[in-house]
Amino acid sequence: MLTETSLSIWGWGSLGIVLSLITFGPFVIFYLAFYILCFVGGGFVVTLLFGKTNSEKYLEQCEHSFLPPTSTGIPKCLEEMKREARTIKIDRRLTGANIIDEPLQQVIQFSLRDYVQYWYYTLSDDESFLLEIRQTLQNALIQFATRSKEIDWQPYFTTRIVDDFGTHLRVFRKAQQKITEKDDQVKGSAEDLVDTFFEVEVEMEKHVCRDLVCTSPKDEEGFLRDLCEVLLYLLLPPGDFQNKIMRYFVREILARGVLLPLINQLSDPDYINQYVIWMIRDSNCNYEAFMNIIKLSDNIGELEAVRDKAAEELQYLRSLDTAGDDINTIKNQINSLLFVKKVCDSRIQRLQSGKEINTVKLAANFGKLCTVPLDSILVDNVALQFFMDYMQQTGGQAHLFFWMTVEGYRVTAQQQLEVLLSRQKDGKHQTNQTKGLLRAAAVGIYEQYLSEKASPRVTVDDYLVAKLADTLNHEDPTPEIFDDIQRKVYELMLRDERFYPSFRQNALYVRMLAELDMLKDPSFRGSDDGDGESFNGSPTGSINLSLDDLSNVSSDDLVQLHAYISDTGVCNDHGKTYALYAITVHRRNLNSEEMWKTYRRYSDFHDFHMRITEQFENLSSILKLPGKKTFNNMDRDFLEKRKKDLNAYLQLLLTPEMMKASPALAHYVYDFLENKAYSKGKGDFARKVPPLIPKTDSDPEHCRVSAQLDDTVDDNIPLRVMLLLMDEVFDLKERNQWLRRNIKNLLQQLIRATYGDTINRKIVDHVDWMTSPEQVADLVKRFRDAFWPNGILAETVPCRDKAIRMRTRVAGKTKLLSIMPDELKHIIGAETTRKGILRVFEMFQHNQLNRRMVYVFLEGFLETLFPQYKFRELFNKLHSRSKQMQKYKQKLQTTQAPSLQKR
């Protein structure tokens, strides 16, 4: 069926084709295709034209119905360019002080001219962009000035800067020690010192290390950009800060145009050396100091520079044609230059050969040492500290301390008896009281050094000890009561081979001579018994025993003593303002009851606390006196808080348990609370006589300087500053505590004698002067003149010749050593003084370390300026990419891993 159907279709189809060809001819196929193509093309064209027309009409309807009419971009730009530039008014007021604003405006103008205008005018003549940048800078400066006025800068200048500098010096000193400990034979390079410095920094700071910022210029620029962006965020209005182009321009100007050049200059060792010389330009160079620097120099470059200059001067002097008296002067100059040249050549030869000579070891092994008599050692601060160290090593410290204590007792007893005699002449009778105090002091010395319970005990003849005990029991003590035993102890220290004779053969004796500057030019010529020339030293003076006038009262009475601060007030005496505390005292006896009021200042409390903690060492860990506040200490809220703290202090002090633990404390307490003027005078006896076992610092070795400040120490600013700087510069914390106490006492006496109680006020006035408009304006002018002398951008200063820089270093060290007073050498020793000064100078000879110190000061400045923001955490994050920090964290993880596994 399907086959038949297909055959019929093919048949009819073939028939149709044949008939079409017969009827229309052979071109019928082409005509048909042409007709079909024309039909399709015409339909396409009609559809296209109709759709476009309808689309345009619909789009026009949409624009008028939904979209606001806008002009095209290019016509609008042309229209804006044809308009007149609108004027931007610039307010030239910045800080509120015209004396500061004028040079500051010049700095802004010069910065824009030299960093922006020179390339901007090649692109456009429009001034509005420049004015916008200027307005942005001024807004930032206005906010900065406003913020600065709200800050109390006194703690920053008196505490923070000192702490930062002292900590920087401590890190440098520890780095030097590490380099020395690594290999005594190989001298570490400057790169090793820098790497070790930042290792010590991360150990001390724990959370931050500035090695990348200080050693990598690329990282330093990135740090400054990030820091400037944060500052702009804090100082600029939000609209200006969101303008990225403007913000980036201002950031680059501040980072690369202002901060980076300033940091480069401040961290340049040659600039610092020149500044040091300029600062002490009024002092004359000392020939002895110059020769000491040459002989001690370990820098071949310095020695070669001095030698070449000496050779140049020699050539010039030899070329002069002179006669008469001038020839003698020139000959002397030539001889001096020849000697300097010879010393330089000899020193260079030793350094190049590696045969550096330690003069102390050389003197100990081969040199003929001068003899320092024992009695001279005992009266000199510097010599005594070395003898004390030696006696502690040999176990003879008890003999030395006994001798010193008896000296103090003798002087104090003589003074007290003279006072007693004068009072008896005036009709005042206090014989029993004074004699009782002398007896108590004498018995205390006997119990501490001579009794069977004493440990360690002074070994002397038993009959002398028995004779002394009998005298104490039956007779009144006299200043000479210990003379026989003291004489025996002196002879024992002098003759016994364990003590003074062996000390003279010990390395400590040679170091003592070096500190006294006696290895080269001995000033002693004498024998063991003291014959010969006397020692021209700085005696310590007498060691005073504090035996103040105390009331004769028993401890049982004081057990029933109650006291509290009932009121506070502010007094003004001859222009001096201070707080006064009214103490109400109740004393109950068996037969009566008394009540009175006494008035004390905080300084009285502080003096009393120092006295009792020095006499009774166990109290220092129990009693804590509220700390001092140097500034703004007259505020009512602060006085109320201090009143509460002092009341708590009094209540703890007056507890029966405290009195029973220290029965002798009762006399001091009653004297303090008695209704009379309080007689100040700290316990010099307890302060000057050292303990048998020296106290050690409880703080770790690696910590910031401020971590070792104690609230209980004297909070006098200059004393604290001097002690901190002397501790770090001269490494006094490594010395025995006796020397450090002596230095503290000397500084206290110096400050009080020179300034009295006005020195804190002078410091406040000086800080106010430093932050005054006149001084700030002067600093801005100096900055302007340094970078734009005569209004022109300063050219990059060419690096000075190496020889000139080396000679500048020598001149700077010579100047520093020349200004050191002889009194300081007598206190801490000539060698220690010299090493301390040269250590500070050497610290400034490393550009990377100077940069670190500049950044530390900058961070402290910003933390003080913006205390409400977490700048410390920000700096930790900015420095977090430090390689040293990553090593330190890995080291901590390695150290902590075993302990975690055990858990």
C-alpha cells in the first residue's frame, strides 16, 4: 500500500515539472527563486522601518514620563569650564597665636610650591585644587593645635622621655654585653651590633620590635604613610578624608616631604656629633682628654683621620720661614704633633695586628702597682666599694661593716652629747632620754656583730667582748666605747692574709686603681701602715646615726594609741602652697585619757615612712605609703583620696600586732604623732650602713627603666631623673647597693642645697616655657630655615668627607670627657665615668639605632597627644611584620611546647 502511494506522488510530481517546462520554458526555476527572494526581502524591510519608528516613539514617551531631563556630558564639561573660577577663602589663623601662625603658613606655602606646584602647573592653571590642598593641611594643623592645648605635657617631658631614653640606653648596653659574651676574641661588626640590639629590644618590649622600620627604607616609607593616614583620619573632617586624591596628596607631602627628611637629619650620627660640639662650644678641649680618646679609640678610621691631619699640619709648620721667638713655639707644636702621630701609628698597628692590650690585665700581671693604704681606702667612696666587694667574696664583710658602723656611732654619739651639754646649759634636762638612746644604739651594734647570736660574727678576743658587755650593763655608753674592738678589727683587716694583703693581689685592686686614675700616674707612695703621701680623694665623711629627740614613752602606752585624719586643708606660706592633714590622736593610759590634734604635711608622712622602713626592714613589705603626685596635687578630689589612703596607712601602723612585732617602733610613732613640729631627718644610719647581704633587684634583667620605679622612693623629679640616667649611663645597678645609696644621698643633698623645695616648680616653669608660643614659634622658624634657607628649598647636603666625619667624632668625645667634673669621678670612679660617657657617645654613632630612638619619641608623643585612642595597639600592629618578632614568637612557642605536652 505504501509503495503504491509513493509511486503516485513521484508520478504526479514528475508530470507537473514536465508540463511547467513545456508551458513556461527552461528558465521557470530562476524566475520562481527570484520572486520568493523579493517577497522575503520586502517583508523584512517593511518590518524594520515600522519597528524603529514605533520604538523611537515609545522611548520618547518613557523619557518624558520617568527620567529627568539631563544635558550630555561633553556640553556640561564645556559649560563648567566657561564659568569663572569661584574664590576659595583661606583663613590664615591656625593655632590662635600669630607668632606661630606666620612661620607655619610659610612652611605650608613652601611645601606646596616645591612638592606640588612644580608639576601641577604643567597640567593645569586652575588654582582651586591647590587651594583645596592648602585648606586640608590647615584643617589638620588646626585640629592638631587644638588637641595640643588640651594636653598636660609635663609628664611627657619629665617622665616619658627620660624613660624612653634610659630604656634605649639599656638595650644598647645589653647588646654590647651580648656581643662581648659571644666571642671575646672576635670583635663584632656594626651589623652584628644592630641585629643584637633589636634582639634585645624584642626581649625587653615583648610586643614590639622596630627593626624593619629602622633598617629597610621601603618599610619605613610604608610605616610613615600608614601613620600619616591615621593622623589625617583623626585630624581632618570626614568629607576631606573621604576624598582619596586629596588625602593621598597630603599624606605623601607629610610622609616624604616633612617627616622622612626630618627623621633622616635627626638620626644622622654626623649631625648629632656636630650638635654635641655646638652645645658645649663654650668649653675648651682638654689635651689630656684628647690623648685619652686617642689611646682608647678602637676605630681605625678615627686614628687615621687624626694622623693624616697631624701630618698635614706638620708639613705646613715645616714650610714656615720663621726666626726669633716664634721658632721655639713652632718647635713645640711640631713635637706635639709628632707625638700625636706616633701614638696614632702605634694604636693603628695594634688594632690591625689584633694584639689589643688590656691595660688592667697588663698592670695586674706585669705592672708595678702603687700602694693605697687601708685607712685611705676606708674613707674614699670609689675605693671602699671595691674593698667591700672583695670582703664579701672572702666572707669578711662583717668586720668591714662593723668598723663602718662604729665610725657612725662615734660621730653621732659625740653630736648627741654636745647637744645634751648645750641643753643642760639652757636649763633643759633630757639626760636619761639621750643616754637611753645611745645605750640602745650601742646594744644594737653589740647584738648584731659581737654577741653569740650574731651571724656572721666578728672574731676578736673574748676578753674584749666581755669587757664591752660589762661596760654596757653597768656604765653609760660613751663615743669611745667600741674603740678597742674597732682597733683590733682594723689591725685584723690590715694584717690578715685573707683581707687587705690578698686584696692588693686581686683583680679588684687593679680595677680600683683604674677607677682612681692611678695605673699610670700613681699619687700614693706609702707603706701598709699608712706612711707616705696621703690620699687625695673624696672622703665619704661620717656615717651618721639617726638618734632624734624622742619622747620617753613605753610601748604599752602606744598600744592604746588611736589616730585618724579628721580634716584636710591647703595652706600658703610665703608663696608656697601645700596640703595639711589634721590628725586627731587619742591616748588611753591606766589612769587618764588624752586627746589632741597635730598637723602634718605629706612630706612629713614620707619622711617618717622612710625612717621606719630603713630602721625596720620587715615593714617595707607591709606598709605602703600612697605615692607622691608632683603636679596638680592640690585638687580637692585628689586630697580626699589621699586622706583616705593615709588613714588606712595609720590604722595598719597602729595595730597591736605591728607594735608587738617591732617594740622599738613605738618611739618613732609617738614622736610623729606628738603635738609639736615634726623634726625631719631620715634614718641616715640605716641608709648608709649596708646590710650584710646586699639586696638584689626583684625586677627581671630585661625590662623597661620605668618598671623599676617604686612609689615609695622619693618622687622628686630631678632626683629621679638623675638616678635613672646615672643608673643607665654608668651601669650603677651592677655595682653594690652601698655605692648607689651614697650617690642618691649626695644627689639629694646637692638638689636641696642648690634649689631647696623650689626645683619642682622650676621644672614646671621650664616645661611651660618649652611649650610656650614663643618657643614653639622659634622651633617652627628653625625648621623653616633648615629646609628652606632664604625661602629656597635646601639642596641635599653632600655627605661630608669620611676623614672630616671621623675627626668630628674625636672632637665630640673629647668635648664630652672635658666637661665631666672631677667630683663625679671621685664619686663613681674615673674609669666608670669614662666608660659611661663613651658608651652614650657610641650609641649615637649608629644610624639605625638613632632612627629607633626617634620613632620611640614620636610614638610616645602621639600616645600623649591622643590618649583616648589605642595608639599602642596600632604601633604593635604596624611593627608586627618584624622578623625579630616572628623569631621571638617561634622561640616562645618552642619553649612552651614541652610544658603544654606535660599538661
